[in-house]
Amino acid sequence: MELLEFIIIVIILCALIFLIYYFIRGAKGDISLARPVESRVDEYLDRRFQHMVEEWQLVSHPKLQQFKEKHYKEIENDEARLAELKKYESGMQTSLSNLEARLDTVEKELARKGSAKK
């Protein structure tokens, strides 16, 4: 047996030992050899699901529906007020643009009269 053959056999054995260790290590649930990564992820999510819901502050559908039913009118009123404010803002932007245009005209007129007097 040559050195190269020995190195290849050692590498293959190390890879096999690592794979066996990976599948056995910490496996409490059903780890499938046909889909090892997916089954490990499923197991992890099953164990940590409640913690993730609390951490991400997720809400279940029934609680969301209950909230919507309770606060629907208020949300609708707020959206209507917001639409009115957007409309008011648009009108104010138009008025401001008109006032700036008029101010520019007055400034040009004053500059022209000032240069005519000299």
C-alpha cells in the first residue's frame, strides 16, 4: 500500500466518522437519512418554535382576527384622517409652490427697478 492510498483511506474514514457523528449527535427526534438537513432543521424548529414566537413577537390568526374585530372602526377612522391629512399636505405644497413663484416674481421686479434707478 502506497502512501497516497493510505492518505485517501484515512480521509474517507474521517469523513465517514464525521457523518456518523453528525447524524447521532444530539438527535432526539426523527432524523431521516434520506433528507438529513431538512429533518435536522425540522427538529430544531420543533424544539425552538415557542421561543421563536415569543422572540419575534408573532401573533396567531385567532388573536389577530380578534384584534381586527375589536379595533377595526378605530383603524378605519385613523386611515380616513390620514387620507385627509395627505390631501391637506398636497394642497399646502401647491400653495407653497405658488407663493414661492410669486416671491420670485416680486424679487425679480424689485431687482429690475433697483437697477433701473441707478
